[in-house]
Amino acid sequence: MKLATLCYVQHNNQTLMIHRVKKQNDMHQGKWNGLGGKLEPGESPEACAVREVFEESGLRCGRPRLRGFITFPAFDQIDDWYTFLYTFDEFEGELIDSAEGNLAWIDDDKLLDLNLWPGDRVFVPWIFEESIFSANFIYDKGEFQWYEVTFYGVDGTTSYERRSHAEILAAHKTVPAQPSFQPFYTPEDDTYCWLCNGPVDKHHCKITCLTCGFVRDCSDP
């Protein structure tokens, strides 16, 4: 069992994200993520969030706000990951050249244009809500299967939902011709679908997902 944090620094309708393209044998290779990492012995989730953001970005943040909690059973095919999600809107300092990947401020309305884990496409919008959530996201050998979540409203109400990845894809029958935002390019970006992470076919600089049909242009720099 692993305990971890996942953190999103927010400023002027933008969110700080990291493109994981620097480390060898990174299970997040090519993906865009929030910042964060594993709790150290005796460390609180809040202290971990502050420390990890500083280590990965150079920013000293204050007042972490808990947004949710996600369980990822056997996400790395070995351990169950229990992850606390935080946002920050108070910070000081300058961004560093992070060893974890390329840092970038992304417009909030462009976050879903990034190459995210399929499950992240589901929960990233939740970090902008007032309610707190507790969720379970199921992957099988890196393939997103389904999720379930309970939302806890500020007024004391609760709500529950459960959806499979297939249901999510079916609900998005119409997709844009190509993503509207490409902040960084690496060759790995052309090897999978940005929408569902499925296999792709490349022909005449058009990349077509063989799973959901999403079409985009090759990622020319």
C-alpha cells in the first residue's frame, strides 16, 4: 500500500502541470500530471503536498485545500495507491528546471486537451468544484476500466455515481478534429490517442485512434 499526494497549483485561471518526459522507466512517461508524490514516514498529507510541490517546481505553497481522495488499486500492478488531492492558490518563488519533467502553466479550459491518463480526464474537473469527493479508479495493466465516486457537498448532501470507461467513450461520440493546445512536443506523443490512450494508425500526417476514432494532425513542433 502506498500513500501519496497529487497537487494542482492554480493562478489566474491556469493550473501548473508537468509533462513526464525526462525520467527513464517512468510509468507516467508522456503523460501530463499534477505534482506530488509519496508520503514520508510520519509525514502528514498536507506536509507532503507542500514538500512535493517545492521539490518538483521550486514554488513554496501555503494553505493546501483538500479536494478529494482517490484509491487506485494495483495501479502499478503491484501496490494499491491511496492519493490525497490538493489545490493551492497561494505560493511564492520561481519555477525550476524540474527533474520530473517539463513544467507549464496551462489554461484551465485547456487541461483536457493534454495527454492525461483517461481517469484523470474524469476527476480533473472535480478539483474545481466546491464538493469533496472520495473515489475508486480501476486500471488493469495500464488500461482504464471504471470508476465509482461519492461527492460530499458543503451543505451536507451526498451523491454517488459509477461509470465504465466504455460508457465514457460512448458519451463522447463527437470529438474535435484535433486538440486545440500542444504546449510541448515529443516523438512519444504520436504513439497513442490523446483522448482514450488507445492504439493509433498514422497516415499522411493524420493520427487516427483505432479505439475511439479520435483524429488529429501529427504533432509537428
